[in-house]
Amino acid sequence: MNLTLGFEWLEATMLAAVRMVAFLVIAPPFSHNAIPARIKAMLGIGFALAVSPQVVPGYVSPDTAGFLLALVTEIVVGGLLGFLVMLVFAAVQSAGNLIDMFGGFQLAQGFDPQSMINGAQFTRLFHMTAIALLFASGGYQLIIGGLMRTFTALPIGEGIDLGASAEVMVGGVTQMFVASVQIAGPLIVVLFLADAGLGLLTRVAPALNAFALGFPLKILLTVVLGFMVFVALPQIVSSLTDQAVDHVTGVR
């Protein structure tokens, strides 16, 4: 019995797997350290096998130097796509960081080795909630679907337009800051008005020492009103998922 192994199919599938694994290592929710590296590698290989009928036709096997160059290119492409998705979902984490900073929780910040973030209670709570919502709502499937569509816009072994990619990254950073302010904006305004009210009260009656009530009052307002932002997180994560897919499929 003769078994014929197509090296072009093997090379194309391997390059697709490299892009997939580089993406899964960086992009949420797959970047969480609770998912072992072996599982990420197996997922990347499985996705590459699924997309192989799309990437193998038209692939021309290069020489050794060309294959190594294509390998590095796929690592860069996968890492860039994963970074764009990470930028979009960093808005939720940044919103939690803003709430921690204005609400007085920033002094209790700590490092989370699983998600690799440094923040206080709301930062980690929003981050974990966003990851849970991605799995519960099936948003991760949309992200994987967008990644597989990139093989049409960016075929295996071809280069990437660094100028267009840099433009997309700059736009992603801008949208991340704007989205974080929009998410945490209402609560930040309430906390600012509380500080302004305490300042006016101190000017009117200095003997009351109203600023001594500042930290307990702001913490109470943050805990009581923070549920409004938390309730809106499912819709926010859904919108961010659509933006992440647009960013991934928009890279040329």
C-alpha cells in the first residue's frame, strides 16, 4: 500500500496553524492562562485543518528560505490580528480601571496571574465578566469566524500592508479609550459631582470636615451605582465583539 503525502497541503496547513496559534495566544478570551498552551496549540491545528480546503488551492511551495519567511510572516499576521482583538476588549478593563481610580479602590489593586492584568476590584471583575460573556453568548465563535475569513484577504505566505495595519491599530487604540470613557462615564460624573459637593460643603461649613466622608461616600456610590454599568455589560460585549470582527477582517 502506497501512502502519498502532499507536501504543499502539509506546508499550507502548517502555516495556517501558525497564524491560528499566534492569534489564540494573544486574543481574548483564548489568551487567558486558564487555557493551557497545549490546548491552544491543539485548537490552532484543528482550526487549520478546518480551513485547509480554503488555503491549499493556489498555494505554491517555496524554497526553504521562502518557507521560513512565510512562517515569520504568519506569526506576525496572527499576532497583529490577536492584538487588534485584545485592543477592542481592553476597553472593558480600562473602564473598570477608571471606576477603581475615581471610586477609591485603586489602593487595593493587585496582579492577576491568570489574566495577566494589574488592577483593583472592578478592573478584574469587568475583565472576568467580559470573558465569561464571550463564552456564554458565543461571541468567541464570531471572532474565530472572522479569523478564518482573513485567509481570503491575506492568503498564506503573502505579505501584509504595514501602513494599513498601523492605521487600523491607531484607530483601535483611539476607539478603546473612547469606549472605556463611554462605559464608565456616567459613574465617573456621579463621583465627580460628589467630590464637588463635598468641596462646596467644606467651603460653607469648614468645621464639618466633609472631606473625611469623601472615601466612604465615594465607595458607597461606586458599589451602589456600579451595578448599572455591570447590567449593561452584555450589550457592551456584544458591540465590542462586532468591532473586533470588523478589525480582524479589515486588515489587508
